Amino acid sequence: MVVRRAWLDDPSQVTLDFDDTRCAIVAALGECAATVIHLRRIQPLVFPGLPATATTTLTVVTDRDLYTFQLAFPNSGAPAYSILAIQPDAPSPYAIAILTTQIASPAGVRWVEQGLFEAQRRNLLATGDPLWERIQALLEQLRQGRPLREAAQTAGVSEALVVRLAELGRSDSGITQGR
């Protein structure tokens, strides 16, 4: 799993560092490919217009999903954890089988495309990002009738991401799935 973007709502007490230096450069947002985020406590800074808080939200966008973490700033002592590994939940094989079959249909391709636009609306992806281009290549292959597994492999996109985009597109279109 690759981190594409990460940010803090309140950066006054913590800094972010990545194992890919491009992630720290605002102009290189689409090029970030970190696998590690390091948080470091700092002496509190004062930002005009930003209230002092005891917590903040860390938002992490990976090539597969979006994660949010509530961080607390204790007055003293060590944090309760030192390493946090993000492991995506595996959807049931039944759910994947249904969705992958549906994604191969014209309606399924529309769901993936609508999910892509929803991800863009949420600022998770931007046109021109390498991942955006790979998803466009995937959509073109699906429109040509290629099976999802083959299209995803050729485009360099995980099937899990395609399923997630389809879910976003389905929920955005008002279609719901019974569970």
C-alpha cells in the first residue's frame, strides 16, 4: 500500500515526515509514493486564526483508500503506541464476486467512472495524477469488454481500488446494496 497524501488538521504540535521526500513538497502531491509516515511531537506553535486544541485529525490517502486517525496531545508521558500499520479490510469473496461481475457491465463501468469523479470531488485524486491516468486506461479497457482482472492488471490498478470506486459510484448515484 502506498501513501499518496497525508495531512494534519492542526499542525501546531506535530510534524509529518515520509520515507519519500517528494511527499513533503506541496507541488509534488501527485508524485508522493511513501510507505511510512513518521509523526514527531514538537513544541507547540501558534498559528494566527488556528485555535489551540488537545486533538487533531491525521488524514491519509493511499492508492487504495482514505483513512482518518484522531490524535491526542497528552501533556506528558509516552504515547500508548509507537507503530501503527494500516491493513485494509478484505471484503468477503461473495461481495467481490458480485461486484467484479457487475463492474464488467456498462452500468458497472459507469459506477467506476462516477466513483472516480466522487474521489476527485473529495480531493482524493486529481486529473493528471499517475493513478488518475491508470484508472482512465482501465475504464477504456472495460469499455472494450475486457474482464476486470485483465483490465486492472494491464492498467496497473488493484482490483480492490476498482471495487472501492464502484462502491463510491454506486452510493453517489443513489443505488444501495442490501447486506
